[in-house]
Amino acid sequence: MYPPSIQKLIEQFSKFPTVGPRTAARFVFYLIKLPKGELEKLVKSISDVREKINFCSFCFNTFESTSSEKRLCSICTNPIRNKSLLCIVERETDLLSLERIKKYKGLYFILGGTVSTLKENDVKKIRMEELVDRIKNPLNFIKNSPGFEEIILATNPTIEGEATALYIERLLKSLKAGNGPVESIKITRLARGLPTGGELEYADEETLSSALEGRK
Amino acid sequence: MYPPSIQKLIEQFSKFPTVGPRTAARFVFYLIKLPKGELEKLVKSISDVREKINFCSFCFNTFESTSSEKRLCSICTNPIRNKSLLCIVERETDLLSLERIKKYKGLYFILGGTVSTLKENDVKKIRMEELVDRIKNPLNFIKNSPGFEEIILATNPTIEGEATALYIERLLKSLKAGNGPVESIKITRLARGLPTGGELEYADEETLSSALEGRK
Amino acid sequence: MYPPSIQKLIEQFSKFPTVGPRTAARFVFYLIKLPKGELEKLVKSISDVREKINFCSFCFNTFESTSSEKRLCSICTNPIRNKSLLCIVERETDLLSLERIKKYKGLYFILGGTVSTLKENDVKKIRMEELVDRIKNPLNFIKNSPGFEEIILATNPTIEGEATALYIERLLKSLKAGNGPVESIKITRLARGLPTGGELEYADEETLSSALEGRK
Amino acid sequence: MYPPSIQKLIEQFSKFPTVGPRTAARFVFYLIKLPKGELEKLVKSISDVREKINFCSFCFNTFESTSSEKRLCSICTNPIRNKSLLCIVERETDLLSLERIKKYKGLYFILGGTVSTLKENDVKKIRMEELVDRIKNPLNFIKNSPGFEEIILATNPTIEGEATALYIERLLKSLKAGNGPVESIKITRLARGLPTGGELEYADEETLSSALEGRK
């Protein structure tokens, strides 16, 4: 019903996360009416972001660099961060949420997703090999790395996040068996319990059990 | 907190209709991970849509044309459409909604918005002058135009849409006074009443009054 | 888990419209804590409502009467109401919604529900026989009734409401065939169209078609 | 608009928790149509619940008893429950939520609400005096009570619940000062953290901080 060039762009916008065809159509008409200069700026920003953004070679966080020599993000190179502490998260946005509370002072590792099954093909979609490599050989990535003392599995407490944490936990335990530097790593999970504003009456049984057992 | 090139694109996406900063960030990370070929296709589509899309010189509907000579959209040039019937809508999406029901066989005019006040500056934002010009001089735009017999004010029954319809109605009435070809134009409004699935108990008083008065 | 007398009352409140077991439990604890005088007043009101409330012998509207002689509600006995106009509604709440807009001046008939199928058992649940009786023999119910000139089918434009209206319409048409006083009754429906605040873009096709066809 | 006896009952139902006038009206029409026997059963259940239900003289939980001698609920008299553990909750429904997970084996105390300010009048609305009495003199209520070793403040993590917990905590600390049997009582709180299905990205900062600090 729309002209082909509009239809095509609607289809492309419809692939954006959370966007359906109706919203995609509104995006297209927004762009059609945008002053030409603004549209060019948008196109430039889209191209720029792909050119300027690098992924940290340790944690896969995004960072911007003009120099091709810089390989690590500002967290991984920050001399104040505790390099014996590693927090494994699903996505960039989780890293950002944790940074926002300004309580965590260690390093991160971004998995890039979750596994819902433990099939090989599914596991390949997240950065498991990369994770193991960084835990076993931290010095290959971080100069003067002291190795890790604690690894926090900070996946979301959703079904997929829990399955992923369980998978990583098992893998790390198998790694630890008889492996000097890795053996003593403490593995922890974020606390489960009642969130701010939560109510006992509406809490699910698992959350309430965690809240009771973790009381202090 | 994000690298500057990401931050900048987030700000640009945040101006898209319905998009907030959190969704904008998800868009950016979606683009960062998109295969390079796909990203280039997206950028091309955005540029294309601006180059290929023309606005119909009568109704302001969008249409695609390679030839610079084509000035009218496929509705305005369709020989089967009733050219004595004009439906005034707020936006392209309203035109599309009406086309979808396949019941309307006349022409359209897209206002490009609504007026919330009747101040001159506000009225200038919508295509009032253009509308008056097309009603008074249809032959300047549509070859063999018979002039209009009925004008349907199909703005939304929202506060702004109603105000806009009222404004246009008054203007058309002042136009009609002593003006031969315009004098006999019938001005109509879309019927107000209960929508499909609506319930009397939850209908507002205005809707229920319209439903009662318009019974048949 | 609750004591039996609480559990029993929860079950009874759970049968109230819109009430689930959790809300029912809150009702019970509300009652347990209510000052004794207030609880007694509530119990008295519940008993009162059953004793004092009568159903109008013409329209089935509820009304309160101390005298057992009064058979008709205040609408049916109001000398100003137009007794040749009948509006058929599903429930009391629909009658009240229509009264609230102060535009309707005829009589009502409360069906007591809708039919979803046209099976005999289903039809028996609503007051079809009573309706037919009142239309054919209005003088048996309303003194000096002039008979009906117009019957408004004001069921909700939901699937059930539409099916019920269709059923009544057919029945009335079969009644009219060769039946003197009934023959000339006009049968109407509430207007369908866009409700206040509705938008063309989000209107379903049926509503939009009605709005277009019913334009005026 | 409704007859007075209906209007009155609507007003009474409108005071029920979560009930507005529209729902209250639906309740009344539900009752009007209820078979007479069912209505009488409902009225009887309402009266019964007030006559049969007692409040436990230790924890204020509701229980049903025909004998006027029974003063304690089935939790407080259960020989298997750990009588040195006390869990303070806001309401009966919180006690029930905790019982449902079958993990808690101590006693309860129902405060009957929360304090939003620490003003005397506000504090009087909840059972603070009764709480202090039971902590100081458990043997007056529970035969062979060993006194309390741990008190769990299980108010909701809402603003009011937090304020109430803080108030109780301070009060208990002042009680402990130099008071033999009370001095050694451990005071705990339910764990705060991410609930089941929660996501880091949408967690508030306080919840995320608790989840990080409470990791294990």
C-alpha cells in the first residue's frame, strides 16, 4: 500500500527491537519530514557509530577510540578498579546498570546473551570460550593482572539467566579441579530477595524463600 | 556514560516518535551488532526514501516516482475515483486507514496535523491555504475536475481534531457565501457513535448521545 | 489455611462479580475489623435491599416501594415520558447510562442479558416472552398506552449484543407480518461510529466503515 | 438515581477495599438477583465470621473456636514450632504468604499495619505496646516459652514498611540495653535483592545495590 521505498524502510525499522510495523511507519514519516540537514546528521551518526566503536578485547564493553592501538575500555584500564574481581553480565545495559549504582569496583565480562538450552549450537552464541580464556589467562589481556579471586555471576534471575549462570558455574567448577590459579576462585551470585517496594503478599514463593533464608 | 558517538545516536533516536532514551540505546546496540551489509542497506534506504518520495501536488500523499514530471499520486490520477468527493484527514496514516476499508472512492487532502488554538501561527502549521486553493481552483490541480460536491471533515474526534474540523467548517462556510462553484458544497462529518465492542455502560455521555441521536 | 468460617465467606465473596479469592479475603478481614454497629448496618442493608426492591412489571427496572400495590417504576409512570417509544437494553446499568445523558424520553425494557446462541435454552435466559407480550399488549401493562411507534434495539455493539439485537429484530419482523397494531413499528439501532477521543488510525474496520457510511 | 435502599448498600460496599461505586453497584444487582436461600447463607456467614473468629492472644492471628477457653491460635500452640524465633509482619495476609512457602518454623506477631510517621497517634494504631509486652514477658502468653533468640522484622520493603521496621528496631535496641533476657536477641531483616524474573536493567538502584552487597 505504501510506495516501495517507504515499505522497504518500514520493514527494516520493524527489525529494530520493540518496533512493530505501525511504529516503523511512524519512523519513516518522521524521517520524510525531517529537515535535510538533520537527516544527513542521523545517517552520519549511524555510520560513525560503526566506525568509531570498538569492543574491549577483555570485557567486550563498547568504547570509542581514534587510535587503533587502544584495545581495552576505560573500565579495564582504570588503575583504581579491583582486577581480581570479575562480574559476568548478559549485556552492555546490565554493565551500565551496575556502574550507575557506583558500588562495584571490579571488572566485567559481557556474555552477549543467554543460553536457554545447553546444546552446543546454543552455547556458541554467547562468549563462553572467550570467558574461559580470560579466566585462565588473564595476563594475556590485562597487564599485571593478579588473577581472579571472585567471580560474580550477575545474569538476570530469569529462566534463561538462571540456566546460563548454572552452566557457567558448572564449567568453572570443572575448570577449577586441579587447576592451580583457578582453583581458589570464589563464585558468587547476586542476592535474591524482595525488591524495593515489593510486598510479601504478592511475592512469588521462590523470592520469599530467598528473602527468608537470606535474612540478616 | 556511553562513548560520545553512541550517546549522540541515542539522542537522535530519542527524537523519533514514541522512542525514549532506553529504547534508543537498544536501537544503537542493535545497529552496532548488525552485519555491515545490513547496516549499509539501512543507511541506503534512509537516503533513498528522501530522494524517491514525492508529495502529491494535490493531496500531499506520498508517492514514489523516478520521473520528475509526475506530480499526482495514484489516488488522484485514478480515473475510477470520484473527483467530486473530498475527504480531509490529519495524516497519511488516516488516509491509509480509510483506504484499508475499501469503501471510500473519492479524493483526499492531508492537512499535516491539527490546530489546537486558532492563532495565526498555529494555523500556519497545517495546510489551510493549500486546502482553500484546491477547493476554489480544483482545475489548477486535477485535469477535468468537476469541482467538489461534498467535503468530508475526517479529522479525529479528539479535542484537537474537533477544533480543527470546526475551524475548517467555518472557513468553508465563509468561502461559500456568494461564491458560485463553492456555494453548493455539502460539508459532512464522520458519524459519531458506539465503536465495535463498545459498551453503553462505559461510553462517555457525548458518544452515547451521538449514538442515540444518530439511531436508524 | 484460613479458619472454616473465614474460608466459607471468602468462597461466597469470590462469587461476586469481578472478585477473586485474594480480594474476597481482603473483604473478610475488612468485615472482621469493622465496628460491630457498622457490620450490623451492612447486614441490615443487604436484607433491606431484597425486601424493599421490586421489579417494574413493565420494564423490569428496580424500584423501591412500601406499598404492594405499586407495580410500575417511576419511569413507566412518569406522565411526561413518551410511551410510544421503547428502548430495549441488556441491563439496569445500561438504562442508567442512558438516563444519565438526559436525552431519551421514552420507556425501557430490560432484557436481563444477552443470547450468544439462538438455542431455546439460551433464549429462555433473557426476557423474550415478556418483551413480546409487552409489545403486543401494552395496554395490559401501561394504562392508556398508545402502542409503540419506535423500538430502539440498544444492546451493546459486542458480539453477544449484536446477536441478541439480530434475534429480536427477526422476531419483531415476524410479529409485524399481518399484525395490525405492531405492523407499523419502526425498529432502530443506536448509531455506530467513532467514539469521543477515538482515532481513525486505531479504529477497527467495521467502526470506520460505519463512521464513513453514517456521515452527515 | 438508584432507589434509596440500593444507593445505601452501594455506599456501604464502596467502603470495601478496592471497591468503587461502579463495582459496588454490580455487587448490589448481584445480590438482588441471588436466590433467596443463597442470600440468607451470605448474611449468616457474615454474622458467623464475627461471632466465631477470635484473635490469638499472643500473635493476633485469627482462629476459630467454639470454646471460650482457647486463647492461642494453632501456630502458637503447635509443639513443633520453634518458640525462640519471632517474625513480625504487617498483616494476616503476610503471615499466610510466609506459611505458604513452608520454610518458616517460628512464631509470628501481627502488627496490624504500619506507621508512616513516628508520632504517638500514628504509633498507637499498630500493636507496639502489645509487641513489647510479648517480647519482655513471653511466659505470660506462651507456656514454657524459652524467650526469643531472634526477631525477624518482616515488614514490606515499602516506605511505610521500612519506617515501621526502623521504628521497631530502635525500640528493641533501647529495650535490650541492660535488660537480661532481651539483651541477647538477634534482630534480622528479610533479604533484599532481585526477585524471580527480575532484570538488572529495570531494577532500581537500591535493589541492585542490595543484590550486589548481599551476593554469596
